[in-house]
Amino acid sequence: ADYDETLILMIRERIDRSVVFQQFTELPSGGIARGQVRRNADESLFTQIIADATPAPEDQEVLWNLEANLRDAAGLNGVE
């Protein structure tokens, strides 16, 4: 049990450390999307968007804007 708790704590700390910035947005379809700027092991940054349901076509523009906001906040504009 102690090993399991230690392992879970280590994994959680690594995930928490990897999240640099987080933003939530409500989608037109009624869902919620969570956008994150995260840090790779090599310290480079990347964006990740997770929706609580399969996005509908009308959500696409909001998701693009969310990613653009994340990239802008992290200085990732123009970086692929």
C-alpha cells in the first residue's frame, strides 16, 4: 500500500509540474474544453486540449481560438 501511494504521488507531481498554464471554455454544443500548455521532459512546451465530450462541428472555431490563446500566452505563436 505504501508503494502504491508513493507511486501515485510521484505520478501526480510529474503531471502537475508539466502543466504550465490552463484555461477552460464552454463549447457551443454545451460541453467544456480544458486547454493546457504543458512541459515536455526536455522543457519544450506544447498545447493540449481535452473536451468532456466529442466536439460538435459548431465547436471547432471555439477550440481553434482556445488553442490560439494558449499558444499566445506561452509565446508559442509561429512555433510548430
